[in-house]
Amino acid sequence: MTRRHHVAISGGLDGGVQVRALNIAGYAVAMAAALTACAPPAEAGKARAAAACEDTAIASLGPRLEGVPDSGSGVIYANGKRQVSYEVVPQLQRSRPGDPVRLCLVERPRNCPPGDTRGSRYAATNLRTSEHWSLYDSQHRCGGA
């Protein structure tokens, strides 16, 4: 069975980028747009207009499950946000605690039960390595296990 992902990109005058899943061909284009929003500013000292992005640093990283190296990847940022994947993410393997990161919200779940905020997707750029990744903040989306 082939699984298709559909993507739509929209942006506002504030520089924010929203990505919604529409088709597999557009997925790469949408992720490129979201990651571009997370790119470092062109000129040092100038503010970048991206309402859904913030600068932080990697506080800790490791496998998704403590003590199980092949269980996936997990990262916690200095601002308290986190990302997790069932897959081992090579870009995170090459990152280290203290690396500066630009973190951009690219998807927020809708129609969640009250108090269940899981399932936001963030695009991240390691400003030391210039590598990008996009992961969810939880192993499950809101309303899930």
C-alpha cells in the first residue's frame, strides 16, 4: 500500500510559514520552505521576521528510549521544547549539547482534547552544523496513546 503525503504552504506578511500535509511530490517543497524559514538570518544583528521561530540551544540528546540506542532519537532544548522520532536521525547524531538551534513551529494539531497539547511539529536548524530536521514534540499526537 502506498502512503501519500499532501502538503500546502501558506505564509503571512509577518514572515510565518504554515505547512499542511497535501501530496508526496509537494512534501519536499513544503519542507524546504519550512526549513528555509528556520535558516539563520542573512545579516548578523538584524531581526528575522518569523513569528513561529525562536533561537534556543540543545540541552540534551540521546535515543528515544533511555539505554536503547536503536530506539530512535530524542532532543530537549534549553527553552523546554523537545522533539522525538522512532527513527535514528543522523543530523541529531552529529549535534551536541550546547549547539545553537533555530526552532520553528510548522504544524500544530487541531481538535485535541482539552489539556492535550501533544503533536506539534517543529523544523530545526543546528546553527553550528547547518543541518536541518523536522520532528514532532511527542511520540503520539493529541488524543493518541
